[in-house]
Amino acid sequence: MSAAAAVLREDDRGIPRSLPLFAALVDSEARRYAAAASQPAKTSLVRAFRGGAAPKLPIRAFLERIHLQIRLEGAARGLVRIDGTCFVLAGIYLTRFICSSAGREAGILVEPSTAHRLVAVALFLGAKFGGHPPRRWTAVFEASSGGAIRAAEMADLEGRFLRAIGFRLFVNGERFEWFCKAMERGPQAPNSGGGDCACKKRKADAATVEEDKRRRVRACLPPPAVVSH
């Protein structure tokens, strides 16, 4: 069985494995950056995804509520559905957003005060691209979050998310399969070798500083001809 087939398999409640696997990745990141939630938001992107209030329920319960509501509406209207593919796409889109230049520059992280809205928008786009979402899709988020995420927020958040990832929603089969394998592996420790975007940025910044030092040293050296004589 391929990684994708295993991740997309549904349990006896009709919930795909990709839902709890996606929730586990998000929860791991939120715990890793829990301290960030107590820091003031320094950019408009962070302020937008923090919103007015953070939902109290865990990410997995939030996703299961959304899944249940969509299934109930789908049973009544026929074409509406959200399946395991949507949660995999949501994970890929969320990764693209956090690792985007706009996301890194804004300093946005998956932490307790941003996690639910980030997940909501990523799943919103995943369902648009990989499923058949309901017309009143934003109302589903409001109901599933206990009113903490307002339906009126979603259009602005979606626009910010799309601009940050450069409207890149296409995912090829190879990338989809790779991310399914990553979901199966589960959350990785910060020093496990995989590395998150924040860690990669710190390493890149350190490498840039080191290269600047080397350039300054080279600039102070006499020309090769002078040295040879």
C-alpha cells in the first residue's frame, strides 16, 4: 500500500487518517512555539491570524467538528464533501505559507494563538482544490470554533494566505506522496535533521553573516600580485 493510500484510508466513523495526522503536526508546532503566543504581534500578518480570540478546543476536535458538519451538509445536498485529500493539501499549503518569504519576514509561526486560523484557511483552500466545499463554508468554521473564528474574517485571511504563497495551489503527485510519508512519520524533534522553517532561516542568516565577514576579510587583503612579491 502506498503512503497516500494509507493516509487517506477512513476509519469506521468515516474520518480519514490524514485528519489526526495533520492535527498532530499542527499541535507539535504549536507546543514548540507556545511562548510566542505571549509575545506582542509585531506585524499585520501575525495580528490577522491571531484574530480576536483563539478557540478553546484542541486542533483535532476542531477538525473533526468541521468534518462532521461538512458530512452532514453533504448528506443533505449531495455534492458537498471533504475527504482525506483535503487534509493532506491543507498540510502542504500550511507548510508553504510558513516557509514563504512573506511568512518568514512577518515572523508568523504555528503557535496557540494562530494555529486554528492557519488551519482553517489551509483547509479552506485544500477543500476548494481537492473537494466540494459548501457555499456557506465560512459559517462552518465559525460554528466549529464556537464563534471564536468569525465568518467575516475568512475572506481577508484567505487573501493574505494566497498572496504569501504566490497563489501556488498546484501539488504534483510526487509532492503529495512525499507529504503523506511525512505525515506518517509524525512530528520530528527540532534537532532530528528535518528542521523547521524558523530553524532554517536562522541557519541561513548565520551563513549570510559568516559570508559577509569573509568578504570583508578578503577586501582588506592586498592583491595576489603584491602578496607574491
